[in-house]
Amino acid sequence: MRWLRERTVHITDQLDAAYAQPGRHWLTDEAEHERALTYLATGTAYQLTLYDENTRYFLVAYPPGGTA
């Protein structure tokens, strides 16, 4: 989760405000963080997608022992 948060901050810092808003919301959404942790704890990867006009960023966290 730490990596996911750090990457989200880095990406949202580079996006225009309107495109950064979903990432900024995700950073403060404790319920979604719990959902991500539940996914990882049960062996399921968690994906967060951020985008702007030309680029999509897929941030994927795999559970311990998962494969890339």
C-alpha cells in the first residue's frame, strides 16, 4: 500500500487538476484502502487506474508471493 500511495502522489502531482482529482480522492479514501488490503490479503491483485487526455497509468499491487 505504501508503494501504491507514493506512486499515486507522484502521478497526481504531474496531472492537471481535473485529472488529478480521482487520485487525490483515492489518497484519502480509507474505505477503498481497506478494500485494497482485503484484496491483497485474500490473494487478489488490486489495480488503480489514473489517466489524462493521452495517457493511462495502471498501478497494480500484487499480494505477497504473487506474480507480476
